Amino acid sequence: MTRYVWNGSKVVEKIEAAPRPELYIQSDLPAYKSPLGTGLIDGRAARREDLKRSGCREVAPDEFKPTYTNERYVEKLRRLGINVRGKD
């Protein structure tokens, strides 16, 4: 059904706006205590500033390989075919 509206000077056909896509907003980081001992870090901007101020950087995932200290756990992972580094 066609709808009409008054635009201030005459009656015109109402044009329906296209539906807007839903927006998804990612929440900021929850607050945490800096491991560098510089205080509370509350959000991404504070994290970047803390790293910059202390001369640090984030470690890329391919730079880090964990070392496991529990030999039974290391053996279990190796039996499952997962190559892990144990305590040397």
C-alpha cells in the first residue's frame, strides 16, 4: 500500500529507507595489571602506550614455542603425535 506524507508544502509519496545492516562492535580489552609493573592497563590504546613506553613489542605467534616442564604431559602429547619441546 502506498503511503503519503506532508513535506511542508505538498503531499508526496513516502519513500521507505533501505534496512540498515546490523553493526557489530567489538568490546575493548578488559582491564588487567601490567606484567611490567607499570600499573593498570585498561583497553587497547593503554596497551599500545604501555608497550611503547617500556620499549617492548608483542610476540608473533610463530616466534613462540612453549616449553613444558611436566614430562608425563610431554610424553602424552608426543604419543598423540604433537611435537612439543620439553624441559632440557
